[in-house]
Amino acid sequence: MPPLPGAELVRSSLQLYRYLLRCCRRLPAGPVRQHYRHAIRQSFKVHADEDDPERIQQIIKRAIEDADWVMNKYKNQK
């Protein structure tokens, strides 16, 4: 199950970036949220020059799976 509804609609890197930042809003406020927001930004910058569509889809799939894991980890902590 994806962390937020709409994960199946993510098709581009910009959509993924927005989706992941929306996921961060559900994390506990403070250092945890700041850490994941920073990690999302850094990952976006690292992969900004990626131009292989297949690789981009792999990155999107993996990022959504990772977001699901993080959201489940902090599910009951608010």
C-alpha cells in the first residue's frame, strides 16, 4: 500500500518530488521531518541529470517503496 493516495499517478521526477514532500508533512515535526526533506532534496539533485526513462521509472518505484517504509516506521509517532 502506498504511503499516500495518488502514488500510482506519479510518472515524472517533478511529480515524485512533490509527492515525497507531501509525505513528509505526515511525519513528526522536528528533526525527523527536516532529515527526510533534506534527503529528498539531495536525491532530487543527484538524479537531476538522469535521462533514461527506464532508470527514471526504477527510481520512482524505489522512492515510493522507501516512502512507504518510512511512513510505516513513523505511523504511530506524532
